[in-house]
Amino acid sequence: MTLFKEQLKIIINLYSCDLFYEALESISVLQNEYPDEPVLFNIAGACYASLGKLNDAVKNYEQALSINPNYYKAHFNLGNTYEELQQFNAAVLSYKNALSIEPQYAEAHNNLGNVLKYLNQIDASIKSFRSAIAYKHDYLEAYYSLASTYQELGDLDNAVKS
């Protein structure tokens, strides 16, 4: 394992233990050596999002994407942050960007479905939930989202099936 990967593993462990400030400090040090590593900006974004510093999270995800526009996880995380900021159209775009790169990303389909549902685009929302389930057959959140959508529509048969 390379030194970078070892250091990255430490940072991920800090993040996993909710030691966000410590992770950010380690990221800052590592970015001095590796200023063009998008994963560092993505993890920094996740730390900032967890700390409720959503604008800082957006900046870091955008920086990760400026380095690697095909980094689907950064698109997904950016979508989550936009959703939390209630910037729903931007969230839709970010989730769609993630899916254009990784079409089988079930979590992106599910989150896209939730935002589309909020935007009252019900048919597209249902399609997204179904795609999430198609790619991840045991995805309980997507089944729940689909069932609750059908229930709200008064389609109890499909709600029960879901």
C-alpha cells in the first residue's frame, strides 16, 4: 500500500469516527503534497457537510469535480448537499450527472426520486425509485419511498406490493 493510500485510510477512519475536524486537519496536510487529488476534496466536503457547513461542502465537491468531472461520488455528494440546502433543481442536476457516469448507482436513483417527488414530478420519481430497486434488489429505502409515493397517490395495491 502506498503512503498516500495509508494516509487516506487514516482520514477515512477519522471521518467514520465523527472526528471531522481532525480529518480536515489531516486532509489539509495531505493536500499540500497532493493538491490535485479529488478524493481529498470529496472527503473534505463530506466533513463540512457533517459539520453543517454546507457552503464549504459545496465548494469542496465542486473543487473535486473541477479536477475530475467524472467523479460520480462527488456529483452524488454535491446533490445531497444541494438537497439539504433546498436547492432542488441543482440537486436533480447533480444526481443526473452522477447517473450519467454510473447508471447503476442505486442511491443516486433513490435520492433523485425523492427530489423529483418533492418537485411534484411523480411519474419521474416512481421511475427513479424503480431503477434504484432494479439495481439494488434489497434497497429498503427505495421500496419505502416507492410505497409511500403510491400511498399518497391513493394506489394502495401498488403501495402494498412495494
